[in-house]
Amino acid sequence: MKTTTINYSLFFTFLIFFFSKPVFAQRSQNRPYVGYNITLASSHFLSDLGGRDADGSHGPADLDIASTRYGLGTGIFFHTPSGLSVITDVNFARLYGDDKEAKSSRTRRNLHVRTDIFETIVKVEYTSSPKL
């Protein structure tokens, strides 16, 4: 794959993920509504535990697939026709890293890390743009 193709792919991925807006084609925007979400994700501990045989780069090159763990979440939002929304989310993720996954002399350190992340979010959002 050429570098320019990768750059275009990354650019369009950025556009899709960061500038997309949910569309509710079958719902009237003139009355309040409630929505729900469920999140399933993967979590990665980027450090010098596991990963590639060098100092931790904290990037995709240092990703250790064997240390991939899960992330879960759920949330609810309430949207009013005036553009005001109240959003709550609860998320949980587990991070894991272990020297036994390394293929170098780091296995002698015998380091092991497992930590849980619990996050709650409550936010109020106002959308001032007109509805299309």
C-alpha cells in the first residue's frame, strides 16, 4: 500500500469519526426523546511491559495483542427540542501488562500490572444549530 493511500485513508477516517453527526430520520425533532447506548471496547496498556523489544514507545508499534483486555460501558441521554441534552455514561476498562509476554531479557524483571478503570460522566450539552 502506498503512503499516499494510507494518508488518504487516515484523513477520511478522521473526518468520519470526528465530524459525523447522528441522524434521526424517523423521529420528530419537535418533542423530547430518550436514547441509550452500550459500549464494547478493547483496552491496551502501552508501556515497556510486553510489546516490542525496546523502550516503550507508547504508540501502535508497542501494542501487545496478548495483553488486550476489555472495556464496557452504558449510558443514557435525554434530548429536548430546544437543543439542550443531558448525557450520562458509566464505563469500565481493565488494563493489563506483563513481562512474560516479552521476547527479550525483560522477562527476568517479572513485572506484572493489572488495573481497573471506572469512569462516570455527566454532561449537559446545548446545540444551537438549526435542525435540518
